[in-house]
Amino acid sequence: MKSSLRIRPRLVRSVLLSLLVGSGLAAAQAQPSQAINPPRAPQPSLAQALEAAWARSLESAESRGQLGLAAAERRVAEAWLAGAPALEISQRQGRGAAAAGARETEIGVQLPLWRFGQRQLGTQAAQVEQDWAQAAEQAARLRLLGQLRELSGSLHAAQVDLQMAELQALLLQQLSVDVDRRVKAGDLAPADALAAKAEWLSAKALASEAEQVLRGQASAWRLLTGFDAEPAPEPALDGLIGAQSPQQHPAQRLLELGVERARQRVALGQAQRGAQPELGLSLRQEQPGSGQSAQSSVAVSLRMPFGSDPPQRTQQLAAALAEQGLALAAAQRSQLQIEAEQALARARLKSSAAQESTERERAALLRERAQLLDKSFKLGETALPELLRALNAAAQADAAAARQALAHALAQARFQQAFGVFP
């Protein structure tokens, strides 16, 4: 037997019962089935799995850092001063006989000022930076959700493969027992007993292989989410999902905010040409000496830098312009890519639904044929190899139907992923 013998439990259970009824082995099938379906831990929802995986991911730490940086930039932009104020203290004393006791003390503060419109542009740029950081977190969550959906589909497939392999091994074991009994009664040749036992051992080997695959998938799921149980199936699709536009996709929104972010950086860079103007406030006290009274004065100064920009500022502005052009091209390309992915996901979903219906109907026909041949075998009208071939064909059909059902569920998950839908 090949790996195609793996079948779905709810589809094969009726086959097992129908094939084992009349041979006195249906009761024996009840005990192994309990071992196949042991008590399981409660299944988390996909939303819970996403939150758990997000808390364990490196992207969450990066997102927190980006949001913190955006909040810091917003606080800086909303400040009244363009920079940190500076304190100046100076003192001069006279020398010589004529200036004996003369002293001049000055205390002042320098306040960096915003240029006209610069503070407003800085606030707008900080808000866009914060929106971009939030959109980056949402896009990262969607990418992680895609990994969870793919891994969940693989885990469900591995579970079904293991259950079907165990049920198939059970069926062949009971068939081998029945053949042994009939060989002892003289109804069948000893070669038939050897063939039946060989098929049973092959099915046991496939069950062991399927168990190893399931262990690997479960380990990957546990590493990603921390849960031992796979998530519950996602709710069925509704009719409103197809109305969502590519602009609502988190990845597209991130790129569009990236374009706006680059524009704000260009505008802010153009407004920040040259050094910041400074307002100076100082208090001066003069002590002439020679017994004369002290004199105090207050000074107000305004420092306005002028001239060409330094090379560093020109280089920063050129880099911002280049970033703006690159962000615009990336956003345009992303929209076309998202539209193509959504159209492909819609077509694959429709195709998988039709294939699932076809495979389910084919499996039902081959199961009915296997039941008829089993009755004929019990009456001695059908040879064992022919019955084994019928069981093999029915198992392959059930396995194909089970795999297609899982493929349809995965197509639904990928459809929601292509439209950026969260659970």
C-alpha cells in the first residue's frame, strides 16, 4: 500500500462498520477508535493564536520601538522651542589702578526658535510617522497571520493523515484476522493470509510515518504560538469580503503612508534649511569701581542665520527626494500585485469548491463498490486480491476527498489573507 491510503475519519467510519458488520468484528473496532481520538485540549481561536504568536515574535518588539520613536518625534514637534535652550554666564574684571574694583557680570539664555511654518510641518510629519508605525504593525500582523494560516492547514492535514492511516491499518488488521480464520476453516489458501498480513504491516508503517509528520507540524505550531492545540476553523466567508478594495489592504495602506511620510520629510527638509534662529535674553550688571554705584541693564537679541545650506543638509534633502520617488513606485506596483493576488485567490476558491464536490461524489461511489465486493468476498464469489484492490481504490478516493476538503478550507483562508481580513 502507498501513502494514498490515508482517508478521512468521518468518511471511512461508515466503510469500516459496513465492512466489519457480519464478520463479528465491529465491536472490536470500538476500542481502537477511542485510542485514535483521545481527549484533546480546547482549541484556541485563530485570533487568540495570532495574539500569542505576536507576543512571542521579534516583529512585536520592533513595532513597539517604532511607535515609541514616533511618539518621541511628536513630542519634539509639539514643543514651543526648536531645540534645547542654552545658558550663558560671563564675568569681566578691570585691571590697573584706574579700574580697581571694576566688574561686569552678564547672565543670558539663548532660545532656539522655529522658522515660519516649520513647527506645523513638524507636527504633521510626526503624525504621519505615527500613522505609518501603526500601519507597519498591522502589516506585520497580517504577515504573521499568513504563516499561522498556512501552518494551521498543514497541521490539520497531518492530523487527518494520521487518523486515516490508523483507521486503514485497523481495517486491514481486522481483514487479516478474518482471512486467518477462513484459512483455518479451509475456505482460503494460506497465501491469502500472507498477503493480507503484508498489507496490514504496510499500513502500520504508513501510520508511523504519518505520526512523525504530525509531531513535526505540532512542534512548529507550538514554537510559533505556544499552544499545544491547533486553532478552531475560521468562520465561513460572507458576501461582503469581495467588495474590499486593494487600498484597504494593510500592506497597501502601509506603502501609501510611506509615500506620504516621504513627502512630509521632503517638506520638512526644505523648511529646515539653515540653522535655527535664536532669541537671546540677558541681564548685565556693571560695577564701575572706585566707590561708584552698580548699574544693571537687560538685553534682548535675535540671531538670524543666513547663507547657503551646509553639504550635510543638502545631502539629507536629496535622500528624502529619492525616498519619495521610490515609495511612490513601490505603492503603484503593490496595488497591481494585490489586485492580481485577489483575483487569483477568488479563482482558486471557486475551483477548489468544485473539486471538493467532485471528489466527494467519487469517494461515495468507490465506497459503495468496496462494500459490494466485501459481501461478495464473504460469499466466496470474489478473490482476496480483487477485494484488496477495491479497498485500496476506496481508500485513495476517501484520501483525495479529505485532502480536497482541506485544500478548500486552505483556499478560503488564503482568500481572506489576500484581502487582508483578520479573524
